[in-house]
Amino acid sequence: MDDDIPDTIKKCLDILDENLEIVSNIEFDLNDEKNNELVSDMKLHNLFDMTEDIVESEKIKRAESKLMRRQSEDF
């Protein structure tokens, strides 16, 4: 019975890892929808600033996702 426990834990961690990726993708999609709001009469420099903010935000999201994936692999 003790030999089955590590295998069971491994299977649970695999399932959690798969679901974590799915939930992260859903969260990113929902956040993307929020970021896609149109603003009228936007100046060019505002558009440039917004583009930089979006790029930084996406980098942070990717880093968070990678960190969560690594942490789930460590368990």
C-alpha cells in the first residue's frame, strides 16, 4: 500500500498541473478582454504608452505562469 502512495501523489500533481495551465489560460483570456476596450480621441503618445504597458503586463503574466508551473513541478 505504501508503494501506491507516491504514484497516487504523482498522478494528482499531474492533474493539478494540467488544470493549472487551463485556469491560467482562462484568466489571461478574461484579462485580455478587459484590456481590449476602445478609447476614442486617443493621442499618439497615449497609444504608445498603452502599448508599452500591455507588453510589460504580458511579460509579467508569462513570468507568473512559468513560476507557477515550476512550483507545481517541485512538489
